[in-house]
Amino acid sequence: SGKIPSIREICSKRAAWGSFLGLFCGNYVWYFILTWMPSYFRDELHYSQNEMAIFGSLPLWIVGASTLSFGFLSDRWISSGASPTLVRKTFCGLGLGLSTVMLLAVVVHDPVKSLALLCLACFAYGIYSSNLWAVTQTLAGPLAAGRWTGCQNFVGNLSGIVAPSLTGRIIQQTGHFYWAFVVTTGFLVLGTICFTIVIPRVEPVSWRD
């Protein structure tokens, strides 16, 4: 038992802002994939509509399979005696960090190689997403899990506004996708920093009460 922490108290914690901003950065990439990847396949890689139906969905299938697999592996690692801090930070940080390989996809100028690199980035993204909410639940604890998750979702999903609009503006100004990929990769780097450095330890936060 205990008093439920206020939103103000939650927002006073460094770990909270690490998870809030980390989700914003991770979601920026996800919204970029959902809203602009079809246009990239069509305009830059010159896939036909039928090809897009197959190849456009492939990275999403890979994210799903990767998330399921690494969620299982992370739990097995913890059950074998590893600390949640080591496991959760490794999976989140490594996943977002390795996802930066997506920048190479816009550099190679080859449809097959570009798709392969995007699939590799999505595989890495699944490593991150498999442990994302386990970090939040561990930090918040049972008293604050609902409010913390709500705040994190609010901040994180603001990227659903920022990513599509900023990407569209960049493409409109430059005429191609290169700088849009650079910005997206930058958010991956920032997200990696949030989960590995800004969040001090993945353990229940101490509340005033």
C-alpha cells in the first residue's frame, strides 16, 4: 500500500524523462516507417504497386517476429540471473543503435540492397520494442504504472504529429529522402542515449511516501 504518486512527482524523475523522450525518439522512427516508407519504395526504389504490397509489408513482418523472439530471450536472460538493468538497457540500447543501419538504405541506390538494409534495421528495432514497456513497468512500479505509462504515451506519440509533417517538409524542400533518413537516424541515436544514459538504472523508483 501507499499513496499514488502525482503526475508532477513522476515528471520530476530523471528516469521518467528518459523513458518519455526515448519513446518519442523510437516512435518517430516507427511513424516514419508507417507514413513515408511506401512513398520511398515507390518514388526512390521504383517498386510497382504489386511489388509494394509484398516488399512494403516485409519490414513490418520482421519487426513483429523480432519483437516476439527477443522478448522471449530477454526474459530467459533475466531468469538465468542477469539484472534487469543489464538486460533491458542492452536490448533497448542495442536495438535502437543497430537500427541506424537504415541510413545506409538511402545511400546504396539499389532496390534490393536498400530493402535488405531496411529489413535489417527493422529486425534491430524489434530488439528495442521487445523491452520498451518492461522498462516502464519496472521503473514505475505498481503504484505509478498507469500514470507513468499515460504520460509516456502522451509524449511518445507526439512524434506521430512531428514525424510525418517534418519528413514531408524535408522531402518537399530537398526533393529526395536522404535528409529525411538522416533526421530519423538522429532520433535513433538520441533514443539510444535516453535508454542507456538518461535512465540511470532499471529498478523501481523511490516515491516520497
